[in-house]
Amino acid sequence: MSDSPIQLREMIPADLGLVFQSWFRSGGQAYPGVGGDTYLKGMEGRIGRLLERIPVTVAYATVAPTEILGWVCADATCLHFIYVKPVYRRQGIARALVPES
């Protein structure tokens, strides 16, 4: 992927805010019918525990390496969460983040 405009790297501590924020905001969509307070209670802890065990890969643009386009939390058996910023969707970023099986 070195010639690609989309590059991948491991998450660094500076990325953690975006990862938490985007994962947290998705709560209402992830579990329809579950009230917001019920879902959000303890969510930060659940996300934190998962991030301790599962790697996160971040996508960025070669021309703007500090701008995160999206990220994925996945291991060999499960895609736990994937996020692409709305402005960058439908550009192949999610496909680049998910390894072929």
C-alpha cells in the first residue's frame, strides 16, 4: 500500500480521543431499542477493556498524515468496530482497513 493515497498504521495515544468519541457516539445505532442512558452506562469501561486486548489500525492520507480518515478495531476472528469519518466515506477506506480473509 505504499503507493496508495491511503496509509495504515497502528493507533498511537494521540488517536485515542477520536477512537473513543466516534465509538461512543455510535451507541444509539448499535443497539436499537436500548435507551441511551442504559447503553452509555459503563460504555467507556467496556471500550477501554477491549482496546487493551484488541489492536486498532488507523487510516490516514499520505498528503495529510495527521488527519485520521478512519479506524478499525479487529482481530483474526472478529471485527469489533470500524469507523470512517463521514466526509471520507465511499472512498475505499473501510476496505483498506479490513484485511481480506
